[in-house]
Amino acid sequence: MPQLGLGVYKMTNREETIQAISHALKVGYRAIDTAAIYENEKETGEAIRQSGIPREQLFITSKVWNTDQGYDATLKAFEASLERLGMEYLDLYLTHWPVSDTFVDTYRAIERLYDEKLIRATGVSNHHIHHLKQVFNIANVKPMVNQIELHPRLTQEPLRNFCNEHGIVITSWSPLARGRLMDEPTLMQIGMKYGKTPAQVIIRWHLQHGLVVIPKSVTPSRIESNIDVNDFELTLEDMMKIDCLNLNERTGTNPETYDEA
Ligand code: NDP
């Protein structure tokens, strides 16, 4: 699984979406993170086909939305996603949110898709420790990925430790805290040392923590700079300074209290 990919949430304009994904693929991204609810799976598939990059060189993730959860409904939703993407398989398919009555059955369906080789990896999103434990009770194959909100204002250490103990890869969603940390003094100061932007420093912090990171941008220069992070390395001291920016502050919904509708 590539450690850095493009997130495509809130890309709703057709041309803008195709252009952003095409540009990302041109400058070296090989992973795209979409979801049925983003309503851009069709454009994602189109941009990928236009790129001419062989399917097997790409890592494509999608997610089953809350109203489609449960065993049979998930299998059906997966088929619809595949059709919109125009693909024969996905690399990773996730339960988008742990809908209380159905998320365990949703995961059973994801396991079946894995057994049938329709997905290359299983996973969940927005699962806390108690959700994961419920999934473990029925799982033959533990979720391979948990995609959660994670950035310097929400470092999620207990959940990260739990996932590490169970061999679950974490993908950070809203890794840039939706662009809100671009004038944060510590990040600016660290960036100045390396001639890098706060966004690049944050992305590097995710990578050095072993997290998968999927920053979203429709801006060509940002798409390029967000992947231009392999020519510097944060020191342990830099990493610890960034860890200390944690305020347990979310930019998105808390999985304990979200509206399941
Ligand atoms: P991000 O933290 O990736 O931030 C995106 C915002 O930051 C956009 O407004 C973008 O602007 C801006 N931005 C991007 N790069 C830079 C830069 N270099 N400098 C300054 N600003 C920048 O937020 P997202 O919420 O989009 O999260 C990323 C991905 O995570 C989503 O696209 C989606 O794939 C996934 N996700 C998953 C969720 C889940 O429940 N599983 C929930 C939310 C997100 P612009 O586009 O205008 O350049």
C-alpha cells in the first residue's frame, strides 16, 4: 500500500475532480482514496483510465456508506461502486462509519469480498477500540487498515498503539487538519529549517510515524508540493515538538456521537 495518496473528499465538480486526479497521477501519486458518499467514483475511474497507468500499479480505496451497511447491502453497494469506478477489483474497501446495528455484518461482507479476491485488503474507518474488538469477535481476518481522523491537533496515541499491537495499518484522514495549521508557528519554524511548507512538515510527520497519509487538494501546485517530501527528514526533536501540538481537537465528526442517518 503506498504510504502517500490523494484524498478526493469534497471534489464534486466533475472537471475539477478529473483534473486534480489526472495531475496527481502525472506527478507520481499511485493511491486514490474515494468513497461512495463523495459521489466522484465515476470521475475517479475516468481520470485513472485517461492516465493510461496500468491498473495493477495503482491502489484504489472506496468505502461503503452508512445507509448501505449490513451484509447483503454492503455486497450490493460494493458492486455499484465497482461499476461506477469501471473496475474489476478494489485494493481496499472500508466500512465508512461504525453504524451501531450493522457495522459488524458490514465487515463480514468485506471479508467475503476479500475471500472472493474482489478486494486486495480489508479495512474499516472511524473505528475506536471497542468497535474493533467487536469486529475481532467475528473476523477470520482482522481489518488490515483503520482510517481515522489524525493530524497534529489530534494525534490519537491510544488508538494508534492498539492498532499497532494488532497489526492494523492506520490511514490519517484530514491529515492537514483541513488546511487549518498552515500558520502554526512551530510548523512554520520547523519548515523554515528545511525550506519546506507547514503542509510538507505535517505530511513528513505522518510518514515518519508510519502512518498512511491522504492529503486532499485540487490545486496543482499543492498536489505537487504535498508529494515532494522525500528530500528531508525531521529530527526526533522536531517530531516530538509536533506531537506536543496535540489538543485532542477534531475537525470532523466524533465516531461516538455522529448522526448515523
Ligand atoms: P485535508 O486535511 O487533506 O485538507 C484538505 C484542505 O487543505 C483543502 O481545503 C485543501 O485545499 C487544503 N490543502 C491541501 N494541501 C495544502 C497545502 N499544501 N497548503 C495549504 N492548504 C492545503 O482534509 P480532508 O478532509 O480532505 O482529508 C483528506 C482525505 O481524507 C479526504 O479527501 C478523504 O479522502 C479522506 N477522509 C475520510 C474520512 C472518513 O470518514 N474516512 C473523513 C474525511 C476525509 P485545496 O483543495 O483548495 O487545495
